[in-house]
Amino acid sequence: MTEENSKYFVLKQKAVPEVLLKVVEAKKLLDSERVLTVQEATDRVGISRSSFYKYKDDIFPFYDNTKGKTVTFVLQMDDEQGLLSDLLHIVAVYKANILTIHQSIPVNGVATLTLSVEVKSNTGNVSQMIEEMEEQEGIHYVKILARE
């Protein structure tokens, strides 16, 4: 496999072309057994069978392929008492195993946090966990640095 073929990217849903999102929808329909054929699934979501087959092995929801992996996030957050505790509580609720935490010394009231978590078989949807972190008051951003 060449280096070009082994590259992966993490994108937010709004940056993914609609046809790829529809491929994911079709795959979900097939997995749920609500439809039995690829033709039925592609008809329901409004794409061609050729588009489905072209992309089906190249797109999947982030959380589907993270089980047993380490995911490292970088967060920028306000220096507020209890905010780190709130973030760690979110990780605990989703049953991800915290491996490392490193918080920089706050500069102008803002700190950078690097957080590595192990995604286990009982860990909830990692995408939803990230969204909950982003919605916390005092969080400037959450980015995925790596997935190993």
C-alpha cells in the first residue's frame, strides 16, 4: 500500500460532500436490516448504486472505527474552576478510559489541554462525546490530534 492510499482525514460533517453522507445512510439501512438490498437502500437515500459501491469502503462514522483505539484531543479552554472536572465527567459518562492529561499554564485566562483516551468496546459514541465537550461553557474548541 502506498503512502497516498493510507492517508486518513477527520472532517466535521458539514465539510463532507452530500453523496458520502448518503452512502453512510445507506450502509446504516443495510446494517439495520430495514432494507435487504443495496438497490433499496440507495433508492431510499437518493444515490446511485455505483456511487454506493464506489465509496462504501472509504467512509464510515468516526465512532464506528475507534473501538480499541487511543484518541488524542487538544482543547482550548478558559481558566475556570471546575471546567476540567466537567470535561472529565463527560469522558467518564461515555466510559472512555483516560490515559493522559496535560494542561498548560493559562495565559491571559486561557489554557490548552491535551487529553488522550482509550476507546473501549463499551464506550459510547465518541462523536457525541466531542460535541458535548464543545458545548460546555468556557470551551473554545476541541480538535482531534490523533487516533492510533
